[in-house]
Amino acid sequence: MKTIALGASALRVTPICLGTMTFGEQVDESLAHQILDHSLARGVNFLDTAEMYAVPARAETCGATETILGNWFKKHPGVREKLVLATKVAGPSRGMPWIRGENSGLTEAEIVNACEASLRRLQTDVIDLYQIHWPARNVPAFGQLSFDPSKDKPCASVHEQLEAMQKLVKAGKVRAVGLSNESSYGVHEFVRLAEQHGLPRVDTIQNPYCLINRSYENGLDETCHRLNVGLLAYSPLGFGLLTGKYDSTGLVGTHGRMALFDSMKAQRWGRPESLAAAKRYNELARAHGLTPSQLALAFCYRNPKVASTIIGVTSLAQLDECLDAWDVQLSPELLKAVDAIRWEMRDPAQ
């Protein structure tokens, strides 16, 4: 895999990124370190984490993923310099008062303090890509389909958030800045104010992008293309729905986070419509001699809209399966069939 640039930054990453949100919950530290070793050996140079991980979020595991990564860096001197490390500062509380209380608004002080805490857990001096995990302002995200102004609450302005990032960049603690779970309006505001006031310009957006959620293509793709903001596609396997493992059983059983954690069944990935659409894509993959995972991953890997695709695994076998899918090519006929299903079923996991 050749490396690609993230936005206008100096960061060059592999087009596959290892996401780590399972580390500290589904994956213990020993296995996490094995996965990290194997990912590095196979050429992946890009890691993504967040201060709130592991997932599902609990007070007891908040920060655990960063700590596991930090211990791995400490165990392997010199490895940190070979990798591009991304982490995220959590936005206002979404039922997680243990992070910064219920009234967090992503003030400058909150962002700076969160970054310094992440640096300590990660046992590193610098974060290559520091992302705002979700907006400080009220925005339709995480399954909310439209903007509801009645949900507005006081929060730090975009300008104040960028000033916090400027402080961290000037201190040498952050190299580049990104957004996550953002809208077209948000991307435009962050870029506009950065250019107007000489503040750090965002280089990436980490949003969901997969066969059952292509909402990124509803205008946000144009925004990011014209403003040179690279997409980091998360949940390319639709929280496991696009692997086929739930096709016959539904969201039950003993394996997979959708079966293990009831809280996730209430999310967008747990909608009956999401599973129904996933089954259609999975059937399409099999009809073309592919596994469901190969189709779902290749759709992201070979997509010109995607800078890097974030994969999440719980075993070495899953890691190899995800990385091996890099070699899969999708024919124009298959892509046309994919689009036909989307036209019929749209984006049920939006």
C-alpha cells in the first residue's frame, strides 16, 4: 500500500487505518498488542483512537484504549516514530458525564486539558492528528436525520475551538487537526474561520461511510473535495452487519458487538432496515464470488472519495481478512448493482 497525504498536511498514511475502540473491552491488552504488532508487520502505519474509548463507553474503561497503546509504545522503543497516531477529544456529554460532566461545551481549556491527558496515557510527546470527536454545537449525527434547532445549547464557538488547536500546535503537541461526525456546514465554518484568522486548517473528517450509510455523498463529499479535507471512513463493515454474521440469526448470538451489547441495538446500526439492506448487499457479494466483507471493504478501499478506511478487529484472523481485502477489485457491473440497491433502500444506518 502506498501512503497518501491527509489534506494539506505533511502527514502521509496508509489507505487502511487500524481503529482501536475494541481495545480494553472486547480485546484485552495482550491480544491488543499482538494485533498492533501484526498490523505494523503488514505495513499499516496509521492508528486511530479516542479519549473516550473503549466502546461501548463506560466510566470504568474510559481512557483504557489510549493506555493500552501507550504501554505498547513503551514496550517497543522506536515504534512510535514509524506511525501516524490519531486520537480524539470527546464533544459534549452523550450520557458520559465521567468525561467532563454534563455541561461540557468544548472550551479552549477543556480541549487543551483533554489533549494533555491523552498524551500522558499514550506515553508520547505529540499527537499527529487531533480530532474533535463530535461537534460542540447541536448537529444531526449518530442517527438523527434532521437538524432540530430546539436542541441548541450553549457551547464554545468554532473560533474558540480552533484557538485551542492553535495553542496545541504551537506547543508542538499536535501536528494536524481533524473533525469527526461533522456536517457540510461545520466543515465550511472550520475552514473559513481558520483561513480568516490564521488558525489551524482542518485536514480530515472522520465520518461513517459504508454500503448501508453513504450519507457522506449527500453533499458533504463535494464540500470535502473542494476544501481538500480527506475522509477517514469509519464503520466500513456497518458494525458487523456487512460481514454476513447476522444474516441468519439477526442481532443475537454470542459473537459481535451488536449481539454482545444491548445498548448498540438501539443505535442506527440496529435498525431492522439496516439489517435488511445489509442482507441484500451480502447476497450480492456471494453472487459475485466474494465474501460480504470483501465487497464492503473493497467498496471503501477503492473509492476515490476515501482517503483512509478505518478497520476495527477483535482477532488476528479478522485483521488478516480485512487487510487481504485490499487486493479485491470491484467490476463496473458490480458497482452498478451496488448503486441499484442503494437507490432502492437508501441509507438506513444514517
